Amino acid sequence: MESVNSAFQYCDQFVHDFEQAISYPKVKKSSVYYTGVDLGTAYIVLAVLDEHYQPVAGAYRFANVVKDGMVVDYIGAIRIVRELKDELEQKLGAELIYAAAALPPGTFTLDSGAIKHVVQGAGFEITALLDEPTAANAVLKMRDGAIVDIGGGTTGIAVVKDGEVIYVADEATGGTHFSLVIAGAYKLSFDAADEYKRDFKNHKELLPVLRPVIEKVSSIISRHISQYEVKELYLVGGTCCMSGIEEIIAKQTGVPAYKPLNPMFVTPLGIALNCTREIL
């Protein structure tokens, strides 16, 4: 079910352009740069767009400064974002001033201040702070359905009707739990299990091992969409890179599930698309 929906054409092209820009930054001068900062449980991603909101550069780094959507290593988060910012500025030969950020739905009152201070502490002016599934829809451009953002620590859900997000929720189950199951089954350290999970060659073998966790994610999705007429699920987030995850979710929820070619970069790009010059 991967990328069969024609609605993914824009998303897949946009993500492809961003992947190219990570490898080969576009150094043509822009009057302004818009940066999306995605503080994930597994990865911190910076996506940079030019004045026309087209991808020009990007960088990401494996990190463990966030747990279940909450910043647990404040200083470490600032350091990594600042280092990635410096790296991209050197590549582009320009200063990155404006940034937007996002966090799992339902955590604004708990963690929005911390996320904002991390971005500011790294040297950015923050212009927008939004929930992750809403950010993802800036790239997906879905009119109706539910966006499911399965990250490292949490599963975020946004129900979309007529292009507007009408319901958001977030629960603590994600890629970290996948890695814990693999660590237990294969008697590996957590880091070794996480690395094993990220190798696509191992996905077919791992899918039966991970089925119970994927079924738990499916039950979370089913519970949150039960009050809404959801006919399609759109999967994003790094954990959705697991081959075959969409088939299990579709079977368990009874709702067709689709994912773009690279679900990992959809949310950070959506965050960048929400960046402006209007400082919060």
C-alpha cells in the first residue's frame, strides 16, 4: 500500500528534493531561509527551505535527548541543534535566523516552553510552534482521513476533515518500544537492537517479532478514530519506515493505510513550511 495514493505525488517529490538537498545543498542565495526543527525521540532533524519554500539543505543526527515526546536533556538538545545549525550555515554560506518547531499533540502545556527555549538557545528566532501531525499535513495535503505520526516515543493522531484538523491525540508507544522488543528477543543491547531495526534487510525477519507492538499501535489508532468517519490512514514518522507496517495497521484497524516513500522527513518538512518571519 506504499505510495499508491496519487495524493502522495507532491509529498514524495518534496521529500525526494529534500533528500537531494541533504547530500547536495543548494547554495544559491535566498533572501530568507525557513528552518524546521524536529526534536524526535530518535533523531533531531533540521530542514531548510528557501524564500520560495523549496528544500535547500538539511541535516539530522541520532539523539536521545527526548523521551516520549518530552525533552529530558535540555542542554544536550540545545547543543545538537546548534551544531546542526552551524553545519548548515557553513554549507549554505548564510545565517539561519527563523525556525519553527513542533511537539506531539496534547503536550503543549507540559513541554512547549522547553521546545521553544531549545530552539532559541540554539540561536534561532522561533516563529511557529505546532503539533506534529498538523505539521505533517502541510506536506501530505490531505483533505479527509487520519494522519498517524509514529515517532520514536509516541504515536500522534490527527483526524482531518475538509483539510482542517478536527481532533488530535498522542500516546506513548513508538519506535523505542520496537527496539526494546527486539533487544529482548535477540538478547541485544538497546542500541544494537535499534541499529538492527534500522537496516531494511532485517525488516521481513523482524515483522513477526514486532507484530504485537504494531497491533498495540493499531489499537491506539482505532480507539482515537472510533468517533469519526475515517476512511483512510496516512502514516508518517521514522518508525513507519518499517517495511510492512502499513499492512498490519490496515488489517487491525479495518481502515486502508498508506505511507509515503520516506515517512521520516514528512513532519520536519511540514514544520519548515510553517516557518515565517513573524517571531513568536
